[in-house]
Amino acid sequence: MAQHTPHILVVDDEEDLCEILKFNLETEGYQVDTAFSAEEALTLDLSRYDLLLLDVMMGEISGFKLASMLKKEEKTAHLPIIFLTAKDTENDMLTGFNLGADDYISKPFSIRQVQARVKAVLRRSLDKQKAKGKENNILQYKTLVLDTERIKASIDGEVVALTKKEFEILRLLLENINHVFSREEILSRVWKDEVYVLDRTIDVNITRLRKKIGEYGKNIVTRLGFGYCFEG
């Protein structure tokens, strides 16, 4: 089964350093983007990233200030952050952790050190999401959230009106990200013992579901000759 590829954003005003980090993290299998200032980073959809590497000392908006802004927004409050800094004082480290940082790396650093820290933070973040989901009956992919107890779907905190069948299809797909379900499997799990249900019924529900979940509609992919899956 294919695994979700973590998407990382490196924000640092040293362009050479950004490119070095980008190259070396991509060799580890991550998808990496760069921004050379906090202002540039704020032009991006930051909610789609799995981890941010932020330089502390940047132009008008410092890494600390950017982190503070992100932690106040619902869409980005959950984002793991690793600070990169040439300043190695206890006060700065405490400031970083008080802002909700997941780690703090002092320059100069070795690439292997950064790779190890990134791997550890991503693993902790994934474990935290899984634990939270089990605890709260929540299925979540980025800002798409399915509350299986209250039977409620939302994107960016906005409720999405789904029919019972649409909800059950989305639940099945989110519970098994990257797993391809045949139409027969979806019929047996969602429609169960109902009779006279056509394959076309599934296609119609999938089409409506894709439209309703907006940008995440593209994650529900068709595997011709096999069926459907939610691609992470």
C-alpha cells in the first residue's frame, strides 16, 4: 500500500541553505517547498503542509512571529514546527517551545541531524493524530474532518452536508487511505443487504461526494478496472 508523502516547507532567508535542505530532505523521500521570507510563506496555503522548518531571524516577520500567527489560526494551529536558528540561548529555546515548537535546531547543524529531527517530529505528529482520532472518533486528512460519533463532516471548520451514503463512503475511504475498493466491496460495506443497487449508483454518489468536499475531491481517485481510493 502506498504511503502518504510528507510535505515540508522550509522558510529561511538564506537561499543557499534552503536549497541544501530541500535537496537533502527530498533524498529522504519528502516533498519539499521553500520560501525565503515569512511574508512569502504567508502567500502559500500553509494548511497543506505536514511540517514547517522556520528560521528564527528573518526580515520584518521573524520565525517566532510567524509561528505565533499560525498557532492562532484553526487551519494551521496543528502544524508541527521546527525552528532553525544561529542563536543558541536558553531564553530563545524557551520562547520557541512556548510558541508550540516541536523542536529547535541550532546553526551550524549537520544535514544528518536535521534529517533525524524531521523524521522524529513527523513520527510523533502522526502518532498524536492517530491517538486523537481514536479518542474522539475523528477521521482527519489535513483540514477535512469526519466526526463518526456526531456524524458530521467539515472542511476548515465549515460543515459539509453529506447524505448518509456519501458519509459512509467517505468514512470507508478515510479509514483506509490509499486502499483501492472495488465497486462490489463498496456495495457490500455501504449498501450491505439492500437489493437492486447498481454499480452506477456508486459512481453517482462518488461524483456528488467529490463536488461537496471541494479541493479534497481530487483525492478520491478512480483506478480504472479496479475501483476507488482516497489517495493521501
